[in-house]
Amino acid sequence: MQQKAEFDQRVQKALNNPQLRRNFRIAMDGLMEKRSNAFPDKVALEALRVTGANIRANALAKQLELLEQLEANCTRNGIQVHWAETIEQANRIVLDIMQRHNASRMIKGKSMVSEEMELNHFLEAQGNSCIESDLGEYIIQLDHETPSHIIAPAIHKSKQEIARLFKEKHPDIPYSEDIETMTRSARKVLRSKFYEAEVGLSGVNFAVAETGTLCLVENEGNGRMCTTVPPVHIAVTGIEKVVEKLADVPPLLKLLTGSAAGQHISTYFNMISSPRKPGERDGPTEVHLVLLDNQRSRIYADEELFDSLRCIRCGACMNHCPVYTRIGGHAYGSLIPGPIGSVIEPQKFGLENFGVLPTASTLCGACGEVCPVKIPLPKLLHRLRYEQVRSDHTGATIGQGSQRSAKEALIWKLWSWAHANPAVYRGGTRLAGLFRGIIPNKIGPWTRVRTAPKIAPKSLHQLAREEGFDNE
């Protein structure tokens, strides 16, 4: 139960940090309001959600053939495609590409898959520099942290905290708490990095099988710089990001930008279909696509958990989650926090490592209600809760039953037996009523934040008999 103890410690640390809670409360309220304003017509939104869910479900149903089609069209366009079953293989592919070009400097656009690979640490251990160019990612890289949100990595920090961090790491830059001034300062630092880097890396929001096109959604322009200025561009993505047709992208893009940041469209939408062609004045001379599995095929094989692969990484489920809003992303101890992370991370890395995450939910249903592609998150959380304590499910989730407690199992068996035997149940309730005064006030985790329930001196049956309603 070590993971639960560590999780509890992180949660308590977050709950005892008023500044962190204030930062998240302000940020989440703002994001929820922006999403609501972006989709004022609820009927139209529901129709768009159905369309998005169908597009993603169709792509997943045809995933094997679409991946082959994507590879064929990318190759025809001049993009070199690489397959990686594990994060170790993916990291090695990236390193090999850099070594072939005698490259030691990489500039990165935002990529959650590269975070999944822990690519920065891997490359730095090999003597390479790896600089994040997304402002949020750059901030947390300076502070040696991981993202606390999949869309806004540094959302847990206030502008005052960021200003102090900039001053500490860049003492030659004048101190300022003005957001625009801090943004210009970061841009000034990063500008030269785009030209110095031999390799640029990006993620992929949608990989279009029909045309062999890699779509990249962003707001800062750093993604476009990373994919066009360095002579080599490497795109890394999970195999689930493939879609069938170019016509599938606009509905998904509208759902993504509206759900993530309340935008009708992002500032930049990049469509990468090839390296620089003869006569073109800019762009990389090589483009590589790394397709990562890392347990996605295992998830794909499960008829129910398969739905979690529909995710388009908008973060709406986090923004509306009452648990995430109060404890933030780092308390989860996983790369992807919030409801979707609580579903995906245990499947990738095992219930024995992340089985506590599905319990970090009130099951209020908000995540399922706002998911733009209608992933039934509460249902999947419930399924993983079952599997973490039982090993008799037909699913193939790693670590089934790893969180099972023999003591708790015995208690529930006795509870079930007592409720199945009327005489035992009646006797037990009478005894509980008689000895209610000595029942302890502390009965485990439930009473850490709640008052222990007091058993009534008389049962409902006793009260009914006293009133003349003897229906036993």
C-alpha cells in the first residue's frame, strides 16, 4: 500500500498549500467559463460531440489499416516513419537520428508523448541539450518540474512565482510581474535556440492517414518554429492519434480548441506533409515520424477500456473535476492527471503502480458530461476500481487485484453474510444499538475528514413495532 501512502502525502501537501489551491481555483473557473462561452448552443454542442465521438471510434475501429495507410502516404511524401513498441525504443530512435546528423542540440514544441518518454532526461544523460520552447513547458523545465496539466503545464504557478523564477534563472533580465513582459523575456531567451538547434521535435494532434499529414495545434508559434527552422524535424505521437480523412479534422479541431481554452480556433494550425521540397525557401530537409505503442495495443484489445483511446487531450475533464481542481496535477504522481489520467495511467503502467488513481474521484460524472468525444469516464473509473481489488475480471489490465486487502475483503464477506441472514442481521442491529456508546469515533480513512455516523438506539423495525406496525 506504499503508493496509497505516497498519494495521500501528496494530496495533503496540496491541500495545505493555500496559494496552490487559489491558483487552481482561479484557473479552472476561467477555463470552465471560456468553454461554456465557446459552446453557447447546447444542442449544437451535443451534435458536435456525437460527430467527434463517431470520428474517433471509426478511426480506432480501423486503426490497424489506417496506420498502414498513414505509413504508406507519409513515406510517399518523404516523411520517414519509425515504429516503437516501448518508450526505450522510441528514445533510442530519436537519439539515433540525432547521432546520424552529429546533432547535440534539440528545441522542442509541446509534446505529452515526449513527456511520457521522459525524452529530456534521456537525451541529457547522453550529453545533449534539450530546450522546451512552449512557454509553460519552459517555465516548468526551469523549475525542474513535470506538467501539472496537459494543456497548460505551468497552470499551478502564479505570475509572482514565475517572475521570481525568471529572476533566479536569468538574473540579467529585469524583474517584472507583467505577463506580457515576462513572455517577451522568454521569447528573447528562446529565439536564438531555434537557430542553434540541429533538431526540432514536436507532438502530433492528428495524423491523417488519407494524406499522410501531421496536424499540430498551438497558440504561440513555437511549434511552427520547431518544425521549420532546424534542418531535422522529429514528430512523436501515440498510435491512437491517427484519423481516417482530412475532413475528420475540422470537427475534432473545433472540439479540441473550444474544450481546452474556449477558442473557436487556435492561433496556429500546422499541417506537415513533407520535408522541404526543391525550390522551397524554408522547412526541414528531413521529417521523421515516431509512432509509439507503449501499452496502447493492450488497451485497444479491451472492449470497454478501448474507449479511453478516443481522447484528444483537451483537458476539459480536469478543468471540471472537483478533485483535480482542489489538489492539482502533481498530487496524482502521474504524467497525465485528472480523470483521463486516472483511466489511462493504470492501464499503461499497471494497477500495482497507479491503482490508487481511480479512487481519486467523486464519480460525480462531470468528466463524462464535458468530454468532447463522449468517453464514459465514470464507467471506466468504476471498472478500474473493481479490477484493483478483484482479479476475476475478463479484462487484461496489468496488476489486477494488486490493491486487494485481506482484512477489508473479510469485513465485506462478513457484512454480506450478515445481510443475507435475517436473524443475524436483526441480532446485530440490536447489539449495535445497545452498545452504540462504545463504538469508536475513528474508523479508518472515512473519518479523517468526516464525523463517524452514530447508530440509532432503536432500529426502524423496533420503532415500527412500537407504533403498532408489526409486519415481521
